[in-house]
Amino acid sequence: MKKIKILLIAIAALFGCYLMYSAFIVVRYRHHVEMFKYKTYLWILDDSVKNNVDTNMFCGYIGKKDILYEYVLKNGYYVSIWEFEGLKEVKLSEIPIKTNVDLSDVKIIPREVLDAKESPEINIKLGFSFNGSVSLNLGKQTKVIKFINTHKYIGFYGLVNKLSLSDGKGKHLILFDYPKGNEPTLFLLYKTLTGFYVVFVNSKNVRIHPSNPSCATSP
């Protein structure tokens, strides 16, 4: 009986430590909301898009190694700009874009969820690090209409169901899930002399034109 009691105490202690560690990870690495400095990433957009931004409808998520800003345009577009530290040395020509990847069983643990039940819902590995390399993975049900490849940005336009960003070892660190079904999306990996950005544009009502990705000239 005494051994069982000691065992139960030990299990309870381990469980308590796990909960404390999980809480520490969440507090340390979760994003904090910014809803005042809307101009932070407007420089990436060209003037015609910049002037169409609804300055009352935006949200910034500030992380340890990344910053995500989501803008709403008055014409129905949703533009998101995500800056990542640690990828400034990556060459766009060396970033693989993998198609027909099975993302149905991807489980990110521990995770943070941004825009839960929205489209896209973004699942992020808490404390993630790309360690200098990144891959773009397109889910099996995602349909590419056009690939985009320039010296400033690469990516694609298509109907997206799921996609992910993984590190050089293929570990999925960020999962984009469109729970409402395939959605027209323009998704770009954009690099300047000083930073690395992911830009994605969604629209619930209008078709996105991949010939006008709205990226500005690199500073």
C-alpha cells in the first residue's frame, strides 16, 4: 500500500512538473497582440494597395523570433505579412516548394493557434526555429494554378486546403489550415537585403490576380 502511495505521489509530481513546464513554454513563446502600429509593414505593399488598407481593421502578432501583421483591404482582400528572424541568409532559389504532400496527420505539439476556426487557421510550433532553412509544403488537396518565380519573391497562386512551412529536416513548424475548403490564395516568400517575409493574400469574395502580387521594390 505504501509503495502504491509513493508511486501515485511521484506520478502527480511529474504531472505537475509537466503542467508547469507547458505553462512556461506558452507564456514565453506565445504571440502578443499589437493593434496600434498599423504602419509597420505597409512599406512592402505598393501604393495602390497601401492606400486601400483599412487602418481600423488590422492586427499584429508579436513573437520572440517573428512578427505577423494581418491587414484588411477595403476591396475585400486580406493581406498578411509575416517576418521571420534567422532566414536572412536563405537563397530563394534554394527553397523547395513541394506539392502533393500529405498534411492530413500533421500534429504540432506544443502549439499555438492563431485565428482559430478562421480561414486560414494557423498552427505554430511553440518556440520554433527554422535553423537557417525553410521549405514550403502544399497539401494534397491544394491546387496550384500558377507558380511564381522572380529574383525578389517566389511562391504560387492557387486554391489552398492546407500548406505548411518546415525546417531543412522536414519538420513541420507552421501549418496553414483552411477549414472552410479550398480558398483562392496568393502565397509568396519574399526576401530583402535585411529580412525574410511570407506574404499571403486571401479573398472571400473576389478573385486574386497573381500577376499583381503587390510587393514593393526591395529597399
